[in-house]
Amino acid sequence: MTKSNTQQAKCLCGSVKITAHNINPKFSVCHCDACRLWGGGPFFAVQCGAEVNFEGADNITEYASSTWASRAFCSRCGTHLYYRLNKTQHYNMPVGIFADMKDLVMDMQYFTDKRPDYYCFSNHSKEMTAAEIYSYFAADI
Ligand SMILES: [Zn+2]
Ligand SMILES: [Zn+2]
């Protein structure tokens, strides 16, 4: 097991403060249509497990973005806070909200066949297409 890695984050306006107790610095990038529509670009996400505490939770708006996951943002400033899987209750949070993360590595790119032609990362990472993801995660969805 990896050692516990606690990190803190806050939204742009400071209304929501987050403490995540089990962050994996190997982050993923999602090129899917929903993530690009949500944030205007690919979603850089760190896996935070289920042990996440929120201060100012009254300011969080959460909605079901699909039948298997929810997305949330700060109701005051709009900062995107998390994508959470219903089944595991595990949080995926934007890399950029954690100011002090170290040793970050782009480990995986999801939905690479959905990536538009107008950008491409030079990072070397694992990659999965939509078909590979649906077959791999079929059991979890
Ligand atoms: Zn905010
Ligand atoms: Zn996505």
C-alpha cells in the first residue's frame, strides 16, 4: 500500500475548504466529451479515495452527471470540486485545486479517441480508448 498522503485544497473564493487524506499523485487526464464540456478542456484528476472532509459544505452544489457519478462545484465562485463515483464513493478532484501537491505524474489518459485534434500532450502516459474503458470498467458501472 502507498503511504497516507494528506493534502488540502480550497476553491477560488475560499468558501469551500477540502482535506483529502489519501491522494494518489499519479493523476489521470480525461478527454471525454462530458469532462471537456464541464471544464472547457480535459479534466486533470487526482484520485482521492473516499476519505475527504469538507469545510463550508453549504456552498457545494452537487448533481448527478450520469447514472454512475456526480459532479460538484462551489456555488459562489464556480470552482469545480469533484467527480465522485456512486458505487465506490471515491472522489476524483482537479489537480489544480491542490496548491502543494508534489511528485505529480501524468499516469493515465482516458478516452484518448475522444481527444480533439487541437491539442495533444507530450507526456508519456498510459492511455485508454472509450471501448477499452467500457470493457475494463464494465463490472464497476
Ligand atoms: Zn468558491
Ligand atoms: Zn471524462
